[in-house]
Amino acid sequence: MNKKSTQDYIALENEYNAHNYKPLDVVLARGEGVWVWDVEGRKYMDCLSAYSAVNQGHCHPRIVQAMVDQARKLALTSRAFRNDQLPLFAKELCELVGYEMMLPMNSGAEAVETALKATRKWGYEVKGVADGQAEIIACTGNFHGRTITIITFSPEEQYREGFGPFTPGFKLIPYGDAGALERAITPNTAGFIFEPVQGEGGVIVPQAGYLQRVRQLCDEHNVLMIADEIQSGLGRTGKLLACDHENVRPDVVTLGKALSGGMYPVSAVVASKEVLGVFNPGDHGSTFGGNPLACIVAREALQVIQDEKLCERAAEMGDYLLSRLQAVDSPHVKLVRGKGLFVGIVLKYEAGGARRFCEALQERGVLAKETHEHVIRLAPPLVITQEELDWAIEQVSDVLMMD
């Protein structure tokens, strides 16, 4: 069989795969740490980390070994039977993040759907909202997934166009505006869902004190504070959870992506027993959620974050990256913002969009992705060294100076 080229693979994908993404035209075949290689052997630094799923680096040997060992023993039981890994995963995750109970799923969107269902049922059974009247408040600029219910409260018209009718019971308010939240809350409000740092929205960090005020308002009005930490959590911003920067404990947290080190789809919702205790057998489920292969992978992924002090590394390297990029005197850059190794380079509208800069970075061996047309998002694996970061900063700086 003849070896296929990059263009061969692109042609096959374009013919047989639905065109629901617009990826950079690089076809990757191997990864290790912060580096990936394409099918023709070219080496690139991954500065997207699969949207923060690969915080521990590509193919971390400990996570790979755990996965291989478990795959040889038992991969799936369904929840019809118990397995010996789910109880250990549940205990270790709850103890690490400080919650009483968890519910395992597969994708981030499933975790968000789980949180929404739990919030509505809690609203009826615990808060006493009239049946069918529960409301959940979300923020403009959000990204929580792409199911029908989730896109109901998406502000992006492209995510919604052609997919109605939508699920009732949601309100949108401006992100980072605690006053707007206070005005939007009614006796029927069961929950407020938000990202402590908006990733797809352009790496937007709210003003200091916002999370604390949200916590205060949710307490005052008996509303569940639901933090979507699927992208911002597990070390990405320099803390285990991004909410930890303000010492705020949400009622419900959704986790995913780096929960498996990018090796397998694993997500979870963590909360109190009062919230997740609303589920009875048959209320909610997933054939693959909590399977032993997923659980052992997640257990090892969490242990790697702790053993390799990846939260601390993200804080140190993130401060360094942010300060270096903010010092770049580019005519195209409006501002650079972020927290930890989660950085957005916001371009001026006259710069011609972020895509061309990402394509130029690809030519230099750096893989990054535009978001919201005018933002270059940089989120390398948390295992990155300062030497590797220096090299990436040099490439980014040079590209930002191009015509």
C-alpha cells in the first residue's frame, strides 16, 4: 500500500466526513509531550492541547500504561453491573476537588446536560419551584456544548441556525456582570451556569471579585451556582479549578477534557449529595459513563496532575507567557489576556482576522487556533518547559510583526 500524503488524507476527509469543522490543513500522526508530528514527519508544538484536553501532554506514558493494562482486563460493563474502578475514581475525584458526590459521563456536553437535569430536578424537589417553571440563567459569550438544549442558550447564531425549536427555561445575561445576574433572578431561578474563564468566547477573564459576588447572590436567592470547568479546570489556569482563584466553591462543577489526559472521553459532574441525590435509578444514565477503562485513565490523569505539580507549573509558565506576549509591540494586537497557560491574543479588526496568523504559525511549527475570528488562543500542555515556551514565544512574536 502506498503511503498517503497530507493532501490525500485531506481529500478523503473532505469527501467522506461531514464538514462540521474547519481545521488547519495539517494531518497529525503522532504526539509526545508538547510535540506532535504530521504524516510526513514534520514536527510541531501543540499550543491548543485539544482544547485543554491534553494538559498532561500527549500520550503521557503513565496514562498510556494504565489504559493498556486495564484494556487487557476489562473495558466495559455498563452500569447494569458494578466494576472495581468506578468506586475508586469517585472517591479520588471527590476528595481532590472537595465535593461529596460525582456522576460520571463521557463528553463535556453530557456533563453539562447532566448538571442541567440535576439543577431542574433540584429546583422542583428541593427549592419548591412549580412544576415546569424552573429557569436557568447563562451568560453571553458562553460555550457549553452543542446539544439542542445547550445551543438554546448559546449567543452564537451559527450554533442555533436551523436547529430550532429550542428548549424553554433559559435566560441570557452579560458575562461578568453581577448586577445583571441579580436583576435576572426570580423565585423560579434554579441555577446559574457560567465559565470562570470563557474559552471559546476568546479567553475572557472576569473582573476580580465577580465570582465571589456570584456566590453571594446564589446564596441569597437559593440558586445553584454551576461552574463549567471543562476547559478551565484541572490546572489550566494555574489552580486546580479556576474558581479557586477567588476561593469560591460552586454548588455544581462540570469536568471533562483533561480529566482523561486526552486519552479517552471522560467527564463528570461533582456536587453535594443534596444536588446529585435527586437522581434515582432510571432517571439518568450512560452505557459508557463510568466504565472501568475510563475510570482508570481518569484516576491516573488526576494523579499525574498532582505528582507533576501541573497547577503550579501552569501558574509559573502562564505568568511568564503573558508578560512576554504583552511586551510584544505589534501593530496588529489590541490586547493580550488570560490566566495561567490559557492566553488569548486579541487582534485589531483591521488585522485581517486570526486565521492567517494561525496559518503562519503552522508554517513555523506552532499549532494554534483562532476563536471568534479575531482571537488567537494559546493553551499548550502544562508540561511545557521554559525553553520550549521561549521558542514558541519567538515564533508568535515574529508572526505578530508580519504585514
